Amino acid sequence: MKVDCLIVGSGLAGLCFAETLYQHGRSFALISDDSQQASEVAGGLYNPLILNRFTLAFKAAEQLDLAIPFYQTIEARLGQTLDFKQEVLRIMHDAGEQNRWFESRDRSGYSRFMDEAFVDSPHPNVEAPHKLARVLETGRLDTAAFRKTYIAWLKSAGLYTQERFEHAQLKLSEVTATYQQFEADQVIFAEGFGLKQNPYFNYLPLQGSKGELLTIYAPELDLQQVLKSTVFIIPLGDHRYRVGATYDNHRLDNLPTEEARAYLLERLRKFLKVDFEVEAHVAGVRPSVSDRKPLVGRHPQHAQLAVLNGFGSRGVMIAPFAADALYQNLFEGAELDTELDIKRFDGRSKRPQGRN
Ligand SMILES: Cc1cc2nc3c(=O)[nH]c(=O)nc-3n(C[C@H](O)[C@H](O)[C@H](O)COP(=O)(O)OP(=O)(O)OC[C@H]3O[C@@H](n4cnc5c(N)ncnc54)[C@H](O)[C@@H]3O)c2cc1C
């Protein structure tokens, strides 16, 4: 089967690249296993502001302007609501934080995303004596539903293979790549933290950060907004809430731990004064990079291989933007933004270990 692109990975990166190809009328197929779980378990929040520093995330406005219509197009085509508009309220801890909020809001480009007035606690059992600040243009993408719906659509079109991609079986000619029955002009590796096992791209400084999340059932709590204190509480409907997340740079596996559960519950109980029970506990590894920027671009020796990775804790906003940048680079000859381009690691880290 001859395709323009063979994509490896069915997380936000792989699926957003598939959609980008689809929208441009390019042919593709996708191979993925379930070895990585980040997109399956993610909280799914999109929020332009970094909530402990009150600074805008990398290219926040550009990313949002692209991501929202991108997901809307998918929703319309697949007939499923995936993007839930939800306010994010940051619980203020003291007057100093309130001042810092206004200082940040005065910066150019910030008032679009930072509301002017503080609000009172949205619920009598949520403690917020210093009020809450509202971030604008926020929401939640149901990433598990996105994967389920999109993969079902790919399967129905015969474009999806559920299995591990074995890098040793990839054969490279001068300009194309062959893998099993596929002959592709480009192979796009969108493997999340699985990149560590990729002999072509494992020279890149992907670090990984394990995150854990709980789902709680709190019958007395009726919240519409996402609250952020030292942890997030994200309403899912029917009195269910997602609580997270943790960050662990050492134990990089998908196994929930008692330690993380205790950490999340302790922090949650500091501001949430209602009874609840824990219904679920999940874990995954965020593909994070030392400089907190995505990893995008062609392999330095093998032009038919490219990478789309490094979305860290912000995959929902970055994925459509980075997918578009990679598409423009591969098919339209556009230069990649130097902050995305993996060329920034040429010569600075271990030499590439690609096969010949
Ligand atoms: C607990 C937690 C909470 C998070 N919350 C948020 C949030 O609220 N908002 C947000 O924007 N981001 C959040 N993130 C981050 C977000 O999940 C990631 O940025 C994003 O999912 C990364 O997507 P990805 O496609 O690069 O990687 P992944 O989702 O890891 O997908 C990689 C895919 O490639 C497959 N794969 C890997 N190797 C192979 C191979 N050899 N053969 C076949 N398939 C392979 C994997 O099985 C997987 O399907 C969170 C992450 C975690 C862990």
C-alpha cells in the first residue's frame, strides 16, 4: 500500500497529524499500540496561562486560534462533542498573588486571557478566602473520547493497524521507507514517551514526566468550573471530578501509586470540604523535553523520517499547531520555527543513532 505518510502512534500527536493530512487530501495509514497512555488518561484541559507564574504559555494565542476550529471540524465530521467549554478559576492564596495577577494582566497580549475582576467561591464547601481569578478561553477536550471516536473512524476507513511498530523492520531506500505492506514517502514518529525506544530519534532529550489523576464522586458538590489550587479539580458531570495531577521524573511507567493518591487527596482536602469517594486512579507519562518545547522535524540523515513529539503537559493546545507546522515543513517547504525544530539539538546532545 503506497501512502504519503505512515504515522506511528495514536495519541494527540499522531491523530492530529492524521487529521491535518486528511484536511489536505494526503494519503496515510497509522500504526499504534497502547504502550503509552498520556493521551488516554489526560485531564484534557486547555488553558493559555501557566497558573503558578501567571505567564502565557509558549505561543498560546496562535495555538488556541488554530486548535479550537481544528477540534470543531473533527466534532462536526464525526458527530461527537469533544470540546467542553469550561471556565478555569485559579484559587488565590494571598494578596501578593492577587497583585501579581494584575501585574501580569497589564502586559501586552495578556488581558485577552486574564479576567479583570476576582470572583467569590463558586460553592460553600470550596474554601477560597482570597477569591478566585478567572482565565479566559479555556476548556476541556475529552481526549479519551477523541481517541476512541477518531480511531474508530480510521478503522472503518481501513487506515489503522493496532500493533507495535518494530523499528528494526523498517527499510529505507534513497527517498522512501518500507514497512510491512506500506511504502511511504514519510514516516512520522508520534510515539510520545515511546520515542525512547526509537533508534532514529532517541538522541533527542526527551525526559518524560509521569502524571497521575484520580476520578472522585462527590454527590454534594455541584461545580461547573475547573478549579486550580495546588491541584486541579475538573468537573466531568454527574458529580464526578478529575483531580490531578502529579509530576514524577523518575518512575516513568503507567502504574498508579499509593504515594500519588495520598499526595492528591491531601492537597484536595485543603480547599474542598465535602465527602467524596475515589472511583478511579490512572497514570501516564508526559513526553516532556528539557527546554519545554515540542520536538518537530526531519531526521538529520534520513529525510523520509520525521518526529512529532515533546508536548509535555500541554498536548491539547500544542498538537494541532505542531502538526500544522510539521505539515507545512514537509509538504510546502516552509521553515520550522526554531523553537520547535529538532535542529536545535544538532551537535548539542548525543549524536544521532539512526540505522543506514
Ligand atoms: C496525568 C496526565 C494529565 C495530563 N493532563 C493534561 C491536560 O489537562 N491538558 C493537556 O493539554 N495535556 C495534558 N497531559 C499531557 C498530554 O497527555 C500529552 O501532552 C499528550 O497526550 C502527548 O501526546 P502524544 O501523542 O505525543 O503521546 P502519547 O499520548 O503518549 O501517544 C503516543 C502513542 O504512540 C504509541 N506508541 C509508542 N511507541 C510505539 C511503537 N513502537 N509502536 C506502536 N505504537 C507506539 C503509544 O502507545 C501511544 O498510542 C497530561 C498527561 C498526563 C500523563
